[in-house]
Amino acid sequence: MKATQTTLEQGNYLMKETLNQLQIVFTVAIANTLFSTTAIAQPYPPLNSKPHLAAVSGQAYTFTMTLPKRSSNYKKLSFSLMNLDRQSIVPLPLNLKNTVVRTKNAIALKSTFIDETGTLWVEFNSSIPANTPLTVTFKAQEPLLAGQYQYQIAAYPTSGASAEFVKDGTFVSR
């Protein structure tokens, strides 16, 4: 009887030790997940980290940029906009026929459209050389809701190579 009781006590002790070790492993795993999730869950730069990259004036949204130097020519740009207050992609309610792209002179546009993801596309009639400064102005049909917005701009080489980062930033709509 004493041998059985000792065996049971040893079994209980081993089971408790195993559970304690499992608890430690789970605690460490959960802590690591929480720390890495916290780092991933903050993808946006602090507001105003890149001031004066976009201008909002009434219902006009103006973005000034310089095309990248890596490719020789570019045929189109894409613009993505996210409302930081709502954590949602924002399709701009634009009057696309009034889109203006300028260097020193106006640049003729082949097309402007918004795709199913809310990304705005501007395609040029002829390619634009690398390192060209551009100003793109969109006229909205109605102003954006008041809030903080983040934007990203990419350029697409004439060669068909992958998109190249142009710039990103934030602005406030009032």
C-alpha cells in the first residue's frame, strides 16, 4: 500500500512539474507574440513626420514629388490614401477630368482612374524622365472627412519593371 501511495505521489509531483514547465513555455510564447504583434500593429509613421509633402486647399489635393532615379522613364503613378482615424483605405471622390500634372508646363494625361481597391492611377501620354519634379493636383467632388490621412505614391517604369517608391507622408483634412 505504501509503495502504491509513493508511486502516486511521485506521479502527481511529475505531473505538477510538467504543467509548471508548460505554463512557463506558454507564457514566454504569448509574451513574444504580444511584443512582436505590438511592433507590427503600428505601421504608420508619426503624424507630421514628413510635413509639407501634400497640400489640401478646399477640395484640391496637391502632391509635389520627384520621380525616382533608378529607371530612365516612367509611364504612370499610383496613389493610395488611408484614413488613420478609421484605419481604412479611402477612395477619393474625384472629378478625374480635372486632374492636373505639371513640371514647368502641364503634362498631357492618357488616363486617370480609381481601381477596385481605391488606388488612384495617373497615366501619362508620353513617358516622363527619371528625376523629374512633378506636381499632381486632384480636384475632389466633395472634401474628405475631417481627419488624419496617410498617402503612398509609386511610379511605374516604361520598361515594365516593378513599381518604384516615390514618397509617402501624412496630411490633415479639416
